[in-house]
Amino acid sequence: MISRVAVVPHPPLLVPELSPGCAADLRTACLTAVSRLGKAWLAVGAHDDDLSIEPESAGTFRGYGVDVPVSLSTERVPSGELPLPALVAGWLRERAGAASVRIRLVPRATPAAECERIGKELADSPETSLLILADGSNRHGPRSPGSEDARAPAFDESVAEALRNADVPGLLALDVRLAEELGAGGRAPWQVLAGLGPGWRAELLYSDAPFGVGYHVAVWERASRPSGDPVDGQRR
């Protein structure tokens, strides 16, 4: 059963070899968040298709400029192609010293109700730690990747407040069309998180848009553990 959650963005600039001297505060917040997870993770991100990737997989950031190999587990596996959220999940896993991460990618256009259903389904996963990989709007400011949109700051402020307060209804209320118009690719993963239901303690570690994209880092932990549920990291 999922008892701890880390919410992070997944830009390639998290990897120092790709962006030397860049995003140090964001990188530190992400590494702090995942350090609180257990040894076996389930990661959820967004993709063009519904896709599952098992831990016996590996890839490289070569397509983003530097050949930085990563794997989803401590097992020796052949190198291959992985989507960006999976690459970042693998990179974070290695730095946190976790044993494995299993990936579930949901289509970016998945309706809120379906995201909630997926979250309810994943709540009883054998892993006790969930990694949510989600970027905010890419339309902050005149130099943003998606061109400036005056609605972007308010949108990402609402996301930050929902993550800060473990506000499940607030995440489910995010407007699908508005998120798409603002280039907020993390809307679906955030709503999968909401599908885990209420009953969390939350801490927001980072929220900013330093490169024209909204990035949020948060940690959620179950406020109360159901009777008989093992301590996080003990289940294998």
C-alpha cells in the first residue's frame, strides 16, 4: 500500500551533466524529496500513450545531449530507449540508493475521473513509495518555452497550494482544458495522486518557474497507517 509520495518535475536540466551550474536549488529539493521514499518505488508520469515499464529496463540521456546512462533497478540490464519521465525516475533512484522503480505512464489527455480511478487502483500496489513526475505550465513569462500566458501563475499557484495542503479535491478540480492550453503536462499525474484519497501530511519543498516552466516539489506521508501495514521500505 502506498504510504509515502514524492512529487517532482522531470526536466532534463536536473541532470548536472546536461546543465552544469544550473537548477541547483531545484535539484536539491528533488533529491531531498526522493530520499524520504523507501527501497521500491512506483512512478507515475504522463506520456502520449498508456505505458508500463518494468524495473528490468535502462536507458540514457544521449538524446538530450550527453550520454548519461540510467537504470530502473540495481540489476544489470541492457541499455535501451526510455521516455523522459522514466529516465529522470531512474536517475533519481540511483542517487537515492533505491533498489527499483516501476513506471506507469498515463496519456496526457486522460480525463480527471479516469486519473482518479487509476490512483485508486494503484493505492494498493505492492510498493509503499510513489514518485509523481509532473511539470507545471510552460507559459510563465515572455521567454517561456510555450510563450507567455497571463493565466499561468495563478494555475501553478493553485497546484502549489493543493500540494502544500494535500488537497485532494483541489487537485481533482484542475481543469483539463486549461491545463492543456497552459502546457501543464503534469495535470494527469497530479490527479492520479489525488486518486489515493485523503489522509495525508504534506510538505511543499519547492515551487517556482525559474525557466518559464512551473516546477513543484512536495512530499506526502500517510497521516495514519492502517493496522497491519508494514513500515515503509520493509516490504519487498
